[in-house]
Amino acid sequence: MMMMVRGAKAWNKIAHCMYKIANYDKIVKRVSPIEPWRRLFHIFNMRHNKSERVNMSQSNRSKVDTLSPERHPRGTRGDSTVYPVISRRARGLSLGVNLFPERKVCDYDCPYCEVKPFSNPDARLADGDIERELRHFFAERWLLYKKVYTLQDISISGNGEPTLSPRLGEALRAAKRVLIDESSRDASLSTVPTVLITNSSGFLRPEIVNLLGEFGEEWAFKIWAKLDGGTEELHRALSRSAFSLAEIVNGITEMSRRIPLTLQTMLVADTRTGRMLFDATAYASLVGSILADGGQIEAIQLYTVARRPLESWVAALSDVAMAEQSHIVHAALALEGTSAAKIRIECYGERGELVWR
Ligand code: SF4
């Protein structure tokens, strides 16, 4: 009898695990469609490297090998300015441009931030560095990367809020010039957009709205703008900034009248209280108000923490909870009108994009 009970328990456990694995595969659509190709690439590359035309140093090889959505290495010196990453939200290879290689500069203090304060004064950018580093990447490393990856975008972000950098305009123009030049040698780069990843506070400054608006008129340009929480209280808890939610929403509305935006929204839990720091209904009503005031929202990216956050009390939401919140946002947007109902919602769990519908 005892044996039978143990056997039944063991069988139940196995069945439960199998159910979880099956369910997980259904719900999680990892970036990993490229993963098997990446591995194959490395096997091929290691066998053929000596006779290959590409002169790949050991350090470059290990850099390609260690790229993953969980690691965004920014390296030192030039590597800390221009760095390739596998981005779940870009759905592949993104070439990051870090406007703050020397220290973190941000007017938010998000508890989930992955960038801790640091100091590296020698890495401070000088005139022309960004373009030089971009050109260096395409001259020295792109031949290697293109064997396995398609470049999805050049993203301006890095250790802080890019709209606070006096080099934002320089970075946008450098990305455009380099992509134009490189496209004449490699047609796959001709449709690569430039993406700005911002916390939205820069939209409160007219000179930034003008700079971005004008750049958007002349070049393939996307803006991913942060909007967290949904209520004033949650916005304060998540941004720990001097800006009110109303100011940020006004800024987003202003900017999105010029360029359609993608909203980036972080969903986390506070382990001290067990509370989820997101109000889907209030959030949907903010989005509805942006649209009603003439703003344009192309997509919403709901995501949770995938790397170690600044504060230890920040916890990621489970895949099931993320999918559930996506449903609630979708249903609440439908009540805000036809345009809101049409907004594409992307949902990202700890390990990858989720199929939530
Ligand atoms: S806005 Fe971005 S860089 Fe600034 S604290 Fe928040 S997560 Fe970190």
C-alpha cells in the first residue's frame, strides 16, 4: 500500500512537471528561435575559424558567444559606448549606443533599474566618439555578427536617460550617417531603424520634442517611452522622481502628436507587501486620455524584470500573471474606444516574449 502511495505521488509529480513543461512551451515564445542557429554558428566557426576570411580575435569570439537577453555587457572604453545585445523587445540583435559610459545619469530612480551608480571618468565621450565607435563596429565586427544575426535596430539608451545627454542629437545623426553609408555595402542594413529608449521626462522640454520630432520626419525613427504604474501613487513609487504622473502623461501626449510612440511598462511586485505595482484599469484610462488628446500609441510593451534590480524587494511577475495583466489591459483598452482597442500589446516575461492571447 505504502509503495503504491509513493508510486502514485511520484507519478503525480512527473505528470505535474510534464504539464508545466508543456504549458510553459505554449506560453513562452523565447527569443530562442535564433538560439539553435547561434549554437550551430559557433560550432561551424570554431571548426573553420583558422581558414576563415574573417579575422576574429578570441575576445570578439567570446563576445558573440556570450550575448543573451539576460546579459547586456557594455564593456570598457569603446565597447562601453557601442555594444551589441540580444534584445527580447527588439526581437534579435540590437546595437546599443550608451550616452553615459562614465557614470549613471538619470532623473528617475526606478527601484527595478538594472544600472547601479558607478564611476568611470576615463570613458567620458568626446566629440566624434559615437560615430567613430559605430563605424568601428561595422568595420571590425559586423562581418562576424551578420553571419548569424539580422540587425534589428540601433538603440540609443545605456546607463541612464538619453534625453539628458548633450550628445543625443549627435548620436541620432551619427546613427543615421553610419547606416546610410553601411547600407551601400550591405543591403540588409537599409531598413534598420534608430530607436530611442527613454523614461519620457525629456518630453517636458520643448527642445527635445523638437529635436526628436524633426529627426522622425527625416529618418526611420522609433521612440520607446516609459509609462509605469497607472496611478500617481504607483508612478511615484516606481519612478521615485520629481515628476508627477500628469506631467509625464502630458509630455507623452505632446511627443506622440509628432511621432507614434511605443509605451514601455514595467510590471513588478513588492515582496515586502506582496503587492503588484500596476493598475491595469487606471493605466488603460491614461492611454485612452492620450489618444483622446491627439496622441498616437503604436504599441504597448508590458514586461517584467529579467536582470538583477537595484532594490532587493523588487520581484518579477510570473508568466501567468503577466499574461493575465495583458488580458486585463486589452479588455480595459477596448472600453476606451476603437483606436485604443487596436493598440498592439506585447508581453514579456522573465525569460522571453509570451503568447498571451
Ligand atoms: S529611467 Fe531607466 S535608467 Fe533611469 S532609473 Fe529608471 S530604469 Fe534606470
